[in-house]
Amino acid sequence: MSTTPIQHATVPIDLGERSYDILIGAGLLDDPTSFDGLPDAACAAIVSNPMVAPLYAARLRGALANRYARVLSIELPDGEAHKDWASLNTIFDALLAAGCDRRTLLFALGGGVIGDVAGFAAACYMRGVPFVQVPTTLLAQVDSSVGGKTAINHPLGKNMIGAFYQPLRVVADLSTLDTLPPRELSAGLAEVIKYGPIADEAFLDWFDSNLDALLARDKAALAHAVRRSCELKAWVVAQDERESGLRAILNFGHTFGHAIESGLGYGEWLHGEAVGCGMVMAADLSARLGMVEAARVDRLTRLVERAGLPIHGPRLGVERYLELMRLDKKSQAGEIRFVLLDGPGRAVVRGAPDAHVARVIEARTA
Ligand code: NAD
Ligand code: GLY
């Protein structure tokens, strides 16, 4: 598969009356037409944080100026540790204090943390107000802004309190990736890698050939990575919006990854770092169960490492990993279920004997 040098692309996500478009391109944030067709409202609110707002809120505000008479700014503290009730309440307090009614539009301007919290606030405020995702990290552009999962964390488990609530639109401006710290770019690449082994082997080959360009932030390569990731995610979500089956494959690497995140304390490892390492562990488990050849695990491990991501998990101990993974949302009647590779571009969700899982943890933590 070659890199198509696109300027702008639109990826539709087909969910009946909840269908929407994902707009992808450089400069969309400054372009008022990116927001054409959104509902009228007396008030809109931009939810962001002290890192992203100084970089991009004025540009978004400018693009919205002729559309909404009043645009509030709501800032949440930055970071995964603030994906919590307090941030949610900050949004509700600001909306209520400003007298915002149920037609108010929320714009989530930031990475996955802002998107998940603002989206959940939109799902709850006055029993639901419309919202738009304006993702500014690679991770958010290729994954979290798409598909309507919104949530906050609980001290006992990641993303445990939330709702399925679709945005009206996703506006992914590739130019915002220019300011992303290198560690965050790598974290986003983890979620790009993910789509290949589970759904599109050719995309994994493309990623392998274009990883250097992605790390150098080549716009055409980034555009292709975002577009293809969104197409694959839209394809999965359109078939299984509420994760009664197929959608769970998007959690490849997340069972081990979420255990790493909550086991270390939110924010210690980036979400994408935990997912990158978690994919290596899940691929290893697949090989130990005879589902894929060891060569596939080695290839994935090399790609994760080349993307700048850790390939060994922290030494939390086998029992602690198992305890944390039992809390995973895919668990059924106490059985941990993993997304495992089942051939090129194919994944299944199933349990695995604790002894095999223990061997993976012993081999893949340091
Ligand atoms: P993040 O939102 O914490 O953003 C990473 C950091 O980059 C933050 O410090 C942020 O302020 C900063 N930042 C954002 N945009 C920037 C820019 N353009 N320039 C400079 N700095 C910028 O982390 P993330 O990796 O974007 O998202 C991770 C979160 O997404 C996790 O909470 C994860 O659970 C969630 N997630 C949700 C879904 C979903 O389907 N809803 C899917 C995947 C991940
Ligand atoms: N990121 C996993 C999902 O959206 O289902």
C-alpha cells in the first residue's frame, strides 16, 4: 500500500441517525467551513487544558466566532491523573454558572484525556448536549476522538465510569501535531500500529516502510496514518457501536496496558506506551497458545521499539497483574479475556490459562 499524498480527507462513520464525518487535514482549525452544518446555539464552550489552550484555542475561537455569539473557555488540569470526577464537575460548574442551556455545544480541544472527559460531560449535562471532537494528539486523531467512547478513570480501574456518546463531528487538524512532544508522538504511534495486526496486515507493512517518515512528522505519512486508522476504526464501530463483540478487538494490548497504567498510578506511563508494551505481551501470549508464529511477535516487538515505545512492562508481579486484569471490562465471571492474534490481520477475544499469562509476565517485564 502506498502513501497517498492527501491534503484533506473525510472519513464517514455510518451509525444511522448518529452518523458523522471525521475531517482530516492541515489547517482545518482555522477554517470556519470545518464547522459548517453544526447546530445553532446561543452558547458554545471550548474544553481544553493549560497546555493546549494557549496553542490552539484562539484559532478555534476565531473559526467559531461568526457561528456562536458566546464561546466559553473551560480549562481542566492537564494529564491522565485528572481524568476524574473533579474535572467533570469543573465542566458542569462552568456551564451552569454561565446559564448554558441544553442546546449548548461542547468542543473538546486536546488529546484523549480532554476528549474522553468533555465527551462524558456532554453525555451527562442536562441529559445530553451535542459535542465536537477537535483532537490535537496523534493518539486522539487515530483513535480516541472516534467512536463515541467517553469516560473518566476510577482509582480501581481505568475508564470505568463513562458512556457511549457520539460526537457530531471530528475535526483532526494535522498541523497541531507539529507541537506534540516526541514522547507523545510515539504514544500515538502505538494506536496506529494496533490496527495492522488486528484488521489490516497491509497497513502494518505500510507502517513498517513509513515509520521513519512518521517519526520525522512527514505530513503525507501522518495524513495516511490518520486516515487509514480512522477508516479501520469506523469500519469496526459501524458494525458494533457498543462493543457487544467485534469492537473489543480495538482493545489489542489494552488488557496488559490498562494493568500497567493503573498498577503504576495514572500518568506514570503514557496510555500509548502501556498499549505498545501491552501489544507485545498479548502477541507473545498468542504465540504461546499456538495461535501465531514467534516471527510475528518478533516483528511487532521490533516495530514497537522502533516507534520509541517500551517493550518490557514494569515488574508489578504476576499476582498483581492478574488482579488488575480481572478488573478489565472484557472480563466475564472473573475470567480475564484477551485480544489475541489469530493470523495476519486477524484477532479474537478469548481467555487464556493463568500459567501461560504468568509466563508472559515473567518474560516480558523488567
Ligand atoms: P493526553 O490527552 O494526556 O495528551 C497528551 C499530552 O499532550 C498532554 O499533556 C496534552 O496536554 C498534550 N497535548 C495535546 N495536544 C498537544 C499538542 N498539539 N501540542 C503539544 N501538546 C499537546 O493523552 P492522549 O495520548 O492524547 O490520550 C490518552 C487518553 O485517551 C487516555 O486517557 C486513554 O484512555 C484515552 N483513550 C480513549 C479512547 C476512546 O476510544 N475514547 C481510545 C484510546 C485512548
Ligand atoms: N479504543 C477502543 C475503542 O474505541 O473501542
